[in-house]
Amino acid sequence: MAERPEPGLRLAESHQDWVRLRTLIFLRWTAIAGQLGALLVACYWFDIALDLPLCLATIGAAVAANLVAIRLFPESRRLSQAEVTATLLFDTAQLALLLALTGGLNNPFALLILVPATIAATALELRPTLLLGTATIAMISCVALFNLPLTTKEGVELAMPPMIEFGTWVAIVVGVIFLGGYAHRIAGEIHSMGDALLATQLALAREQKLTDLGGVVAAAAHELGTPLATIKLVSSELADELDDRPELYEDALLIREQADRCRDILRSMGRAGKDDLHLRSAPLLAVLREAAEPHLDRGKEIRFEAAPAPGGSDRQPSIYRYPELIHALRNLVQNAVDFAQSTVWVDAEWTGQQITVRITDDGRGYAPGVLGRIGDPFLHSRPTERSARPEYEGMGLGLFIAKTLLERTGASLRFANGAEPVAAEGAAPRRSGAVVEVRWPAARLLAPETGPLGENIPITP
């Protein structure tokens, strides 16, 4: 039973324009300061002979790049994927050239060439990340083969044993691959979680707006009732007094008819609005039917059952009609209806300490490969599972939203597959498909049996 996210909540999984130019400019200024500091310390503290003009020219290229970027673009500009890739490729090439001029892999700062590749892995999509990682490996390999030796001013060459130098090269290559893959995976999960949380907030905000709108409608119907009644009364009196003037008499009747029409419209609107304004709680089964109502006419039978668990009271409990609860249960029922063969069961049971709702269908159930990961946003099955069961391809966001909203009400969820085999065609439906069990502590959900509706305000003439 897979989830198809609602169109209004569908979010792109590819992100663009994440990185601000100001961020890359700041990082480059930091790198320039570090390079100049290391160069001056090496020359004047450790008496290492370096080609200062060439090294300073290489650092000057980074300075010029920053100045050009500041001149041409506002620092608040967000860069596209291609622009970030080009910027990081330039930084990698600049650092590789500086390493080649300062001893290659014998330079202890050679590991810093991992920085642009790691930034790319966290900020870019897979293809530019692979491009930058490959370029980094190629450049560090060239630096290992072609570099100016690191010597002191007395002519003593500073070099690591060949085996250690080779090990450094292997460590950098492995670092590019491992750190890049790890950072890209973690960043992808963080961004997916951010998108999913945003979608959850949008779903809850939409449900809350519908609830608030119902209250506004009910209030409008209540407040406009009195002036409409006055208009009707006055128009009726005018009609009685204008019997001898037909043209004015018809106008008075028209005013009365339109007042009656407005009254009927407001009455129907108020009836819908009062459900959300005044009915803050309802019996458990009524709330479940309300959540499933949009899916009752979709060609699948939805069976509702409510009974006390052992030790529970025979009286059906009344629960709060939280917008997030109704929206989340509706989402779970939608999943069951989407992938049931013919029947969906919505069962409820209660005790004094716990309320349980169980939604089951007679479909094929969850794919084994994703059963343990249900509730993660943007969850996709393996290609082999998609080819065998294409309905699982969209699973993830809707279930994440439902799970998050229900957990906000104090619920815990369990996902499983039914134990009964799929019923043969024409046979009675069996609970063979996906099972979603939602449990609440009774104290989090139960509404008071009775309560004040508010103080009556006397009408003064």
C-alpha cells in the first residue's frame, strides 16, 4: 500500500540555488589568508626555499576571482548548480597548483584539497559532485607526479619516503570518495526531511484554515441573522401598507423574498460552520467516519467497527476533533482505499488508559524491502520492487505527514502486513493487506463528557 503525495504538497526532490555567493567568497578569503600565512611562515620561519613570485601569483588569482565576483554580482546572490561547480573547480585547481609549487604531497596541507569536494557533496546534485570528485582525484594525481621539490635555503630536500607519499595519495583519493559519498548522502537526507516537514506544516495549516473558515462562516450566519430578520419584518409591514400602490408593493415583496433567500443561504452555511466552531469533540466512531468521508464513494467498501477492549467501558468515548488527527487519519484511509482490492476495515477499541485505531485492507500489503523504513520522507523502493509492484514507487511523503501529525497528538504508530493470504477472485475479502495501528494514551485524546457552552448574553433593545 503506497502513498501518492497530494498535488498541493508535491515538492521537488532536486534543489537549486542553495549556496549564496557571499558564503563562497568568505570561504575563499579564509583560504587566501591561510595560504598567505603558511607561505610566510614556511619562508621566514622554517627557511624553506619557495618560488615566492609564482606562489604569490597563484594566490593572487584567487584574490582576483573574489574581487571580480564582488564587483560583478551582489554578495546576496544565490548561485546555480553550474556556477557553484565552476567556482569549486577553480578553487580546487588553484589549490592544486599551489601544492605543486610547494612540494606536492610532501606539503602537509595537501589534505585541504578535500574541502571543495566535500562542499560540493553537501551543496550539489549527484552529477556535479561526481564531476568535482573526479577532477580532484585527477588533479591530486598530477600534483603527486609533477611538483617542485620542497627544499631549505641550504639546499636540503624535505621529502617523505615514497611509500608514505603513496599512502598520502591513497588517503586523499579515499577521502574524496568516502567523504563525498557520506556528505552527499547525509545532506540529501537532511534536505528531504526539511521538505517533508515543510509539507507537514502546509498540510496542518490548510486543515487549520478550513477549521477557522468554518468558525467565521458560523459567526457570520449568527451575526447577520438579526438584521435580516429586521429587514424581513419592515418589508412585510411596508407591503401591507402599500396594497394600493402596486409598483411599490412588488418592490417590498421582492425585498422580503431576497431577505428569506439570504436567511436560507446563511442557515446552510452556518450549519456547516457550526460543525467546526462548536463541535470540538465527537464520539470516536463519528470522528473516524468524518476522516474517511471523502473516500466513501470511491468504489471500495469501508467497514467501521468500534468496541471496547477487555476492561473497557461499554460507552463509546468522545475524543477531540484535532485538525491534524482528522487529516492524518484521512491520509491513512486514502492509502488503504488506493490499494485495497475491495474492502477497507477501520476498527477502533478503547480502555480507560488507551485508544487504538486499526486500518486494514485486503490488498497486497507493504513491500518487504520498505516495511522497516515506512515513515521516512521520500521513500522509494528498489528497482526490482518497482518493476514487480509499481504502486510502491511514490511511497513516503504522505505517510511521513500522517505519522508526524499523529505523533503530535501523542500517538504511536505500527506498520505491518496482514497474516491472512490474499483472497481469491470472487471470495470473501480478507484482511490480507497493509495494517496501520495507531495508539493514544486515553488522557491525550479523551474530551470531557460534558462542559459549559458559554455564558448566554442577554439581548438588550
